[in-house]
Amino acid sequence: MVRFAGIISLNLAIFNLLPIPALDGGRLLMIGLEKIVGRKRVAKVEKYVNAVGMFLLLALLIGVTVKDLFFN
């Protein structure tokens, strides 16, 4: 049981570090782009990018749930 919990925790950590907006990896990507470009990020732009990322994650969640429920 502990091994299974460890595997799930590791999978969640890897997924969270993917460079998808609204996840920690997306935040790291924005900070990296800030370092490369050399200027501060615009909070308004980052807000919209995170909103789109969250929408896409929710759409993925709903799509997978619908597929599991109706097309299995």
C-alpha cells in the first residue's frame, strides 16, 4: 500500500511539473521566459495564460470522464 501511494505521489509530482499553464511547471516556464527575455512579466498576460491553461485542464478532465462513462 505504501508503494502504491508513493507511485501515485511521484506521478502527481511529474504531472505538476509539466509546462502547462495553471500548474507549477507553467509557472517555472514563465519565470524562465522572464530570465531569457530580460524583462518583468506582465501580470495581466500571465493571468490570461493561466486561465486558458486551467480551462484546457478542466476540458481534459471532463472529456476523460465522459469517455469513461459513456464509451466504455
